[in-house]
Amino acid sequence: MSLWAYRSALQSFFSPDDLVLLERARDLRDAPLTIWRPIPTMILDVLADVFGSNPVPYLTINWALHGINVLLFLRWMTLCGMGPWASGLAAVLFGTSRLFYSAVAQGAGLGELLSVALTLGSFSILVSTGRRRVALASLVFLAALLCKESVALLPAALVFAPAVGATMRERWRAVGPLLGVSAAVVGYMLLMGVARGALGGPAYETALSNVLPNLALYAQWSLDLSSPAPDFAALVRPAPPWMGPAALLALAGMLIAARREPLVIVGLCGWTLGILPVLPLSWQHHLHYLYAPCLWLAMALGAFLAGLPALVMSRARIQRDARGIARVAGAVILALLVAYVARSQYLMDRRLHDRHPSIDLPVDPFVHKIELIRRVSERLRPVADRPGARLAVYIPRIQHTNEAFSGLMAAVFDDGRGIRALYPQVDSAVFVHRWHPDLRDFDLVIGSIDGYVLPLGRGPEAHLKAAAILVSNQFPQEALVHLTDAIATYPSEARLLQARDDLLARGAGAGAGAILRP
């Protein structure tokens, strides 16, 4: 069910974060000098060497890892003593949730997925009966931290898990080494100044005053079933301010109601500890931060629903009417589960297919950028595959066009380095809003803000084609500006001079729209 729910991730493409990773793999960007998430970095470097700019292997690995995580999650809950129906319910709640699309549908999500897989493997080893279980679990958990350090606090939730040890003291003895490994890794990162360097910077500023508001925000997102992507508030009507505190109260109420059920406590503690590292962040709020925490929230919900009859009915009645109660409860839970999966799929489809009314691109910013990269990559292939290619992608400034849209393509492609990461044969790639003589030896590629680009070649002929495209799209003023810039490069080219004079004679005016169609 989880793999089916995320089948659309296989049709995704590279994201801006993926291009940054490809740039590092192609030595187009300096790698950090610190040891930081080395396992996924090494895997992605190997994939780049073997598969190059084909996104399918990257996405297939992530898709398969999501399915493996669901199986490991199911196994972990079984080892903790949850029954098959409760653990199955929790696994479906987690595995089919549409909240994790940004983790599964980009190669950069590999670290997130791997860290969860290794964490679950470590915890499963910890509840086994082997003599060296603690040492082996600590080693596997170290690998999880070297994939993504956000799981560092999760072992502390295990002190409430009876499967780890019969007493609190035994559990702390088992969990202590894992927390020691976490302290060593986090201490190393703090010592090396990761948060202040190239891996952090102003975008990752923190403040303790953010903790409670962000906790309420992530609680609301974790329980959200109304918006396609709750981390992008512009997509939907903003949630009322009381929704976050209400979500926190709901979780607190569940904890109080099921305080005698240890797995509910483990799950809610795991959710809190999993989200705690990102709560101080001032500017960064993303759904993929919930991938590990929501695993534990699903566990808490599964254990809570399994124990719900005992909360509302007497033990004597449960024993007397056990079969009937089980049938009714099973039917209700199954109906709710089917409704949940259907709702999650509907919201994911909306996220992928809702389009801007003015441009043919998804409304969702994450999917929007991926679609931009796909379109530009596909249309540049004929010229970018040529060794030594030099490309100048010309995005003319169209009157009344949103400035953010005008600069988005250059930002997504890291001002051209992203193109070189996708096509190593390209020698240089730049994005410009106006042509200038320094670009004389570059191929002219005209494009629009919605990712439709067209290679036109070099020389005066290419600029005449560009002007003709602008005129045919009713942008004569922009065509006149471009011809004037091209004449500065080819001052003696009669055809350019004639084309400019013809436009001046006609009286170039303002364009009629904002979208250029090559």
C-alpha cells in the first residue's frame, strides 16, 4: 500500500537540492571540509558516476527505501509487543501519508530515508536477546547519525519501552550507549561550526522563542488532512491560529487517556524528540522534517486505537462480548483507514496537478521547481550534449511579469551550474535578462518563465530568430531591446540594423501578456 501510494514519486525529476549534490559530485561546488552526512553523500556520488543525469535510479532507490522503512517499522512494533492489527494500522497510517512526498520524490531525501531505516534497525537489535546487542545497536545507530543527525534524540524515547528492559534502570543501561554516540556526533558538529558555515548560515538561524510556536505548527501539520501541502501556506487558506494549539491539546489528551499504555508514551515521546532539533529554527519549516517523527506518532495512534475499547468499556464487558466488540471496532477502523488512504491520495494528486491559472506550472513550489528543471533539461539536451557547449539562456524581462518568477529559473539552476551538473559536456552556462557582447561565443537559448526554452544557435541569425519570436508573441518592445543589444555585438550586421529599423517604423509598444512561447 505504501509503495502504491508513492508511485507518483517515480515520475518525479531532480530538485534544486539534487542539482547542488550533483554539482558537488561533478566538482563544480566545493564540498564541506567537515564530516557531514558522509553515507548518503558517498552513495549519491556513486550514483552520479554510474547513472549520471538519469533521475530514475535515484528516485527508485528512495521509493524502495520508503517501502523498506514501512516493513522495518512493522517489525519494530511487533518486537515491542503490538498486535498485528494495531501495528498494521500504524504502518499504513505512516506509509500512505502524503506528507512525505518531498522526502521520497527527490534524490536529496536519501539521507532522511536511510537514517530512519538504520535507526529502526538499531532499535530492533536493541530489543533482541544477543549478547552484543547494545554494541551492535550503537554501531548501526552511528551509521544512522552519519546519514542525518536529526534522529539523535530518538533513543531517549525507548526508556518507556518495556521490550528494551524490565525496569527503568535496565532501559537506561541499554539506551545510554546510543545517546553517548549521539552526543559525540552532535558535539563534533558543534565543534566544527557546521551551523555557522556553508552548511548552515543565515537560513538556519535559531532562537529559543521559536520552540513552542514551531511545536504547535508541526503538531498541526502532523494531523492535517485538509491541505495538499501544509508547509506551503500560499497554496491554501492559512490555518486559523488556534489549530496548532488544538493539535497539541489533542496529542496531550491522547497521552493522558492512554497513560497506562507504554507504547502510546513511546510514540508521543518519539514524535516530540524527533521534531525537537528543528524547533528552534527561525526560517526553515519543511514537511520532510516530519518523516522520522511521524513514524512514532503513527505508532502512538496504532497503540491508542488498539486500546480504545479498554478505555471506554469495562473489562467484564470486553471479556463477555469480545467477538462482537472486535468485529464492530474492526469495521469502524477499516472504514476510517480506507477513508484516510483515499483522502491522502486525493491531496497528493492535488499537490501534483493543481496549476497556476496564468502559467502552465504546478502551484506547489516544490513540484513547480522540479517541473522547471525537467522542462529545461529535456529541451536543452540536443545542444547540451555537444562537448564544449557554451549556453546563454536568455529570459527577457516581460512587462507585468512577477519578479520572483523572472528570476526563479536562474535560482533553481544555481545561475547555470545546475545545467553543467546535468550535462558535464557543457563548458559554461549562464542566465541573462539582456544580451551583451561578452556572450558572443555562446549559443543563444531563448526561454520563458515557465521553463519552455529553445536553442537558437550562434551569430546574427540566432538573434533575428529571437526577435521574431518576441514579435510573434506580441512583445515588440522587448524585441527592440534585444535587437539593440545584439547590434552592440555585431555592429556591422545589416540584417540586425534593418530589423531594428522596421520595428521602430512600426512603433514598438508594450506586450500583451507575460508568457513567452518559443
